[in-house]
Amino acid sequence: AQTVTQSQPEMSVQEAETVTLSCTYDTSESDYYLFWYKQPPSRQMILVIRQEAYKQQNATENRFSVNFQKAAKSFSLKISDSQLGDAAMYFCAYMSGWGAQKLVFGQGTRLTINP
Amino acid sequence: DGGITQSPKYLFRKEGQNVTLSCEQNLNHDAMYWYRQDPGQGLRLIYYSQIVNDFQKGDIAEGYSVSREKKESFPLTVTSAQKNPTAFYLCASSTDGTNYGYTFGSGTRLTVV
């Protein structure tokens, strides 16, 4: 079974600075997808970014980018120019490219933005 | 606007009672999912359904039951067999075969009193 590990329960960053959240995963599959979700205090889950395993190019969405290291099974999220609205729980998640589209989540990282 | 509606937002249950959480979507999505969220454990899959009248157990199905009689609806029943039901429950849906991730509802907070 696939597993996802987020080793940083909490992180903090100064407003306007850059922060990187770590994620590692374990799988024997070659076709899969990786996601970062944001859960603000409202608890609404919001998709931040998606990466396809067969694409070497790292995904980018405005201030959010990933560092996808397939051989190392690492998928970190970089947030540039951090804003107060970025404060949230961040979850890394894995989806197999085969069969049912089940998302496997990591434990989450709580990000605090210091003004 | 299309989306997923979970109700109620807060739910209180006495020990020994069954309770049903509602999840409705108007996105025309084929697949629907139920997750449980506890502090420090992320989201864990309870049940999922890829098509009407069919559903499968997830990682923590014991003490829960579901039905999928309509494409739009995927209610979750928390039975008295669930020993620790106090948690935040999230429903989600997706278009089968696209691997674009899920659309989530806003969740239901269940508390046993």
C-alpha cells in the first residue's frame, strides 16, 4: 500500500519570505499523481497544485511550486512571497494512475505566517 | 454554481445511536468519497463509490455504512459500532478517469455526547 509522510507537523515563516514544506511517499507504481491541498481555518479543502509523475517538469501555480524528485520519492511545496492568507494546514496526497482514484493523504503540516 | 453540499455542519450524537451524514453533489461526478479527519492523522478513507449502486470499503470502514442509490447522493451512517466517532467528516467527488483530484464539501463535525 502507498504511504505519504509529512515530517513537519508545524512550520512558520515571516510574511513575504519563502517556505518549503516537505513530503515523501512510498510506492512501487510508475504511473501516479501527487497533490498539495490547503485547509484554511474554514476547513474547506482547496487544491493548490497537481503533479503528474511522468512529467519531469515541476508544476507551478503562481507563488506555489513543487520540487518533484521521482527517484527520491520526494514532493516538496515551495511558497514564495508568503501572505497572511497562506496560513493553513497543508496536506500532501498521492493518487495511483490505475484503478479507483483514491487519494492517500499525509498527516499534514500547519503553516503559520508571522506578520 | 456546482458543488458539494454536506449537512449538517455540526452534529451531536448520544452514545449508542446511529446518525446519518448527508452529502449531495451537482457536479455530475461519477465517484464519491468519505474521509475522516482526526488531529495529527490527516484524512483517512472510509468508503468510496465509483458508480451508482456500488461502493467499496476504504481503510477504516468498520462502524460505518453507506449507500449510493443516486448519482448525486452518498450518505454516510455512523453506527453504534463505531467506537470513537467524534471527528470531522469530509465528503468529496471526482470525475472518474481524469486524476485531477477531488472537489470537497465543507465537512461535518460529529461529536458524541
